[in-house]
Amino acid sequence: MDKEISDKILKAVTVQDIEQIRVEILGKKGFITEKMKGLGALSPEERKLEGQKLNLLKTEIEEAISSKKQELELKAINEKLESEKVDITLPIRQRNVGRIHPVSQTMEEMISILGSFGFALAEGPDIEDDFHNFQALNIPESHPARQMQATFFIEGEEGVVLRTHTSPVQVRTMEKGELPIKIIAPGRVYRCDWDMTHTPLFHQIEGLVIDKKTNMGDLKGCLIEFVKKFFEMDEVPVRFRPSFFPFTEPSAEMDIGCSRENGEFKIEANKGWMEVLGCGMVHPNVLKNSGIDPEEYQGFAFGFGIDRFAMLKYGIPDLRDFFEGDIRWIKHYGFLPLDVPNVATGLSLNGGVK
Ligand code: DAH
């Protein structure tokens, strides 16, 4: 290759330069093609000799161009990477994209703790039938327990209700017949109620464990461990009170010690109590109604009031404010969208934006 050509290739600065050189030398009107054309005028011996030389030269030039091209392409990529470099160690810019509601936050926290205990997620519909919401749960028609829950009925629909609790998901899960069972079912529930600790729409998490040997001790252990993790405290003041639910026997309610002073609401022993959940051993009739043999299987169940847990953890005195949609309230009590709770790095450590 003569020096002029190799210099030209060497001096190319961009991928475009080298492409231009390629066309100039090897293209249809390029210098090599022109020379090839000239071969016709030569004698056969000369043509063979010159032809070989030209081919050699052509290959040499092609290789030089292609290696220069690769070099320039690499250079271009590196320059681009350099100019588009992002410092991922910089703190993120806070953008005002709204807040996570304390109920959603609390629900996520509860699910992540119960998930770490080995509970799987289950679901059921908000619009329920009478069988799953009541009958299968050992609450027959005309049973006084129906009055315990002020039910919303669907107008014109016989036997269809807005579920008054998440307990029907227990029945739906047991009906599938896959044993043993260890599930939680979070969701919305509806009752005709309205005061500081009651709203017509609220949230529960149902828990259900069915196995051959499960007892009240397992239930209490599970719930006490849960509240310690949830409130991130070594000890939480709790008490179990005997209670009544048609779908459990025996039944209990768990209260958490709390105080409500000077508009402040917090966990505290020896002041007052707030009921946060109902629980008990699943009634044999409920097992039977759901197709499980109570002679062989038994289990426990619980129903958390998510909103109540949120009130206690985040010091929110009035439940009704949860659903007012007041932007100042959500700014105060809400959570940043990126603070996803998880058991490993902490549940609410970065939350509670003030
Ligand atoms: N479903 C009950 C309620 O909404 C709460 C409850 C109590 C759920 C006891 C349970 C349970 O699973 O065992 O008032």
C-alpha cells in the first residue's frame, strides 16, 4: 500500500471519515475500481500479474479500513458513555408525586411480616354471597350474631352483600381442599358504622392456619411475635380477652395498651386498651361447611383491623380522617412512594414524612 493511502486511513478521525475514504478508494468510482478497469488493455501475462497485485492491494486496504473503522466505532461508544455518565451515588431528587396512604403502608408492612412467617396470600371478592359471608361461617339466618355486623345489602339482589369481614376468604380457601393451609387475606370490608374508631369502609387481614395439630398456644405465639415485629418493640402491652365469634371456639380478642392524651395517641401500658383483632380456634361446623373433616383437621384464625394498627403505629387519633381525602393530612401522615417496607431493612424507618 502506498504511503499516501495508509496515511489517509490513519488520519481518519470519525466513522464518517473512514466511510468516505472507503468509497473513495474501493467504491464504484474509486481508485482501485478504476485500475481494475484498466487491466483490460494489458497483455494476458501482464494482466495476470497486475491483477494479482491489485487484488492483494485491495485486500490490504480493506483490512486497514475495517480495523480503523472498528477502532473509531469503539472510540465513539466510549465517548458517548463518558458524556452520558450518571452518578448513581447522588441522592435522588424528591419529586412531588403524592404519598402512600398509611393504610396501604400498614398493609404492606403486615403482609411482609406475615410473609416472613410463611403465610401465603389469598383473595376473595368484596361483593360476597350470604353463604360465604355468613352461613358457612356458622352464622345461620336469624342468628343474633348477624346483628353484630351492620351489613350493607345490595338492593334488588337476594343474598348478596358487601362483605362485612375478610373471614369469607377462609371458607373460599378451605373449599379448594388443598391441605394444610396457611394463608392471609387482606382487603376492604364494609359495615354501616361511623365514629372515632369505626368507618363504613375499613380494612382487615384474615389469617387462617389449618393442620392436624394446631392449638391456641400457636395462635397466641404467632400474634405476639407479630405485634413485636410490627411495632418494632421488644415488648408490646397486649391482653387476650375471652370473646365470642360464631366461627371460632374458643374465641378471643386481642387488645393493645394505649393512651390518648393531649391529642396524642400512642402505645402505653397501664392506661387504656384498644381492640385490634378477633381470633380463635376454627369452629368444627365451619370446617364441615367448607368440606374439611373436623375429626382429622383443626386450626386457628384471626382477623386484624388494619386501620386500627395504623392508628396505633403512626399515632393517628381519629379513624375518620383516613378517608377524608385532605391533602394536608396525607402530606403529614403519608409515606414516600419509594419507601417500600420490608422485614430485612426495616419497616417504617424512612417513613412517616414530617
Ligand atoms: N371476622 C371478625 C370480625 O370482623 C374478626 C375475626 C374474629 C376473624 C375471629 C377471625 C376470627 O378469623 O377467628 O369481627
